[in-house]
Amino acid sequence: MARTMKPNLTGILALLLAILPACTTGPSESVLHKKAGSVTLILPDAQGVDLNRKYELVSRVKSVSCGRLQVSEPSLESAHKMLKMEAAKVGADAVMNISCEETGVHFSYNCSHAIKCRGDAVKWENTDTTKSP
């Protein structure tokens, strides 16, 4: 007598729900916010920052702070926060060569006006000259 196996849908669903969270590729939102908090923005008018420090370019990053009619205004602070979040996503320590501009209608983001920023996300090179034995 041939015995057939009927799939247990509840068991399959439970297995998928257990596996899928482990398959996420990015850090959680709270971890990303924490990492973004440690990213340094090196603005064009920065003083007291060692601009000769060695670094490696990780990625070019960009952000948009969107304003919508009668709802919200774009802000430079918001655009900078989003720039730090984008840098944190790629594991950068800082963002340099930052440029921001205010634009008019931005159809891609459904904005009546926006502030767009872009910069170079960098990772500082280790300057520790001590060598372990």
C-alpha cells in the first residue's frame, strides 16, 4: 500500500516564519540609528577637523528632505540626518565633500520643494602604528 504525504500547511508556514527573519540583509532600524549617530559629517565650513586624515572612499551617498504643500517644510537638519543614515548603511565613519541645494518641485519624491544633499561616505584608515607580536 502506497502512503502519500500531505503537506502540513501550518508546519510549513511556521517554518517560513522562523526562517525569513534570519534572511534579512540589513541591520535593524535601531542599530542603524545608533550607527548613524556615530557618523561624522564634515561640512565645508568645518573647523578643528583633521582633513589630512587618511581614509578610504566607501560610497557616494545622497539624501532628500522633502517639503509638501501645507504639510511640511524641508530642513537642512533632516537632510543631514538622512545623509548620516545612508552612510551608516554602508559602514562609513564619516561623510565629506558634502554639498546641499534647495530645489523646486521634485516629482520623484512627490515634493513641492526639497533640500538635496550628497557626499562621499568614507572609512578612516587605522593610524595605529603599534604592531602586535
